[in-house]
Amino acid sequence: MKKYVALLTVGMALQCAAMDASEIKAIVAKPHDDRNIVPELRVLTLGREFEIVASSGQPGGPLTKHAPVISKDKVVEGRYVVSEFQPENTPAPVYEVVEYDGGEGVYRSWLLFPHGKVVEGVGVALSEARVVSWTRLETPYGDNTQSVSVVKYTDDGGEWNEVIRNGSKIVFLNNGRARKVK
């Protein structure tokens, strides 16, 4: 029953709040300020710089290991965790803004891609285990794709597994680790 309630909560929350590219850029432009941090953000790994190593590929085939990427992170207004990273073969950085929505009891994430596309996600946590299950109703992997991922956060980084699907067909898999550098 708890799983059903969590999925229902995530589904309803995905239909609520939205943040556009200009709002994301405005938050990204603000300085690091972790005073009065929202306590629920401490479930995430907080740091200033991470090395990310990821692998991806199609189901049934080998996963391709990608070159390490550096993510520069900060906390803004004690309310947002902001990440800036540039995956290989991407012409400019990708930005992510994460916040905790206390009214809904969920985490919200917005990814801003170089071409201006914003992809929204919603996560529910097992706070004591520092695990967040994320869902996105669209992805950069094509029309009608959705993703589900599970991220385990630690003080030193985190690791994740993600499934991208189109309807009931799994079309892509991602996994990786982030290691705190600073």
C-alpha cells in the first residue's frame, strides 16, 4: 500500500508546480548560501564539486562507460540545490535545480538543457536511508519517454540506476556514481 501511495503522490505532484528556463537561470545566477538550509535537503549529498562517472546503453546490450564529468554544486537561499555539469558531446552546461516541496512532501527537480528544454522531475524519499525515487514524465531521449530512477545519497557522493521507457518498452538504461571532490 505504501508503494501505491508514494506513486500516486508523485503522479499528482508532477501535475502541480513548474519552473521555466528564465526562473532556473535566475536561481543559477545567485551565489552559494547554505544558511538556514531546508532540513529535508540534507537527505541529498551536499558539496561544492563532484566527479560523476556514468554508464548508459540500450537494454540487453552492454552499457557504455562515459568520460568523467565534474559537477559544480551550490545551495541557493538555503532552499535550492543547484548543479552545473557538461556531459560529453553536449555543447554547453546542463543545470539542475532541486528543492523540497513541504506542502506536498516531495522533492522537485528541474533540468535545463543547452537548447532550452526544461525537464521536470518529482522524488519521494526514504529519508532515514537517504534514498530518493525520482520520476520524470518526459526525458531528452525522445517523445513520449519517461524515466524512473533510484538514487542512494551518502556523505561522500551517491549512486543511481535509471530506466527510460516509451510506454511499456524500456529504451535506455543509465547508472552511475558521484564522488565528492570538494
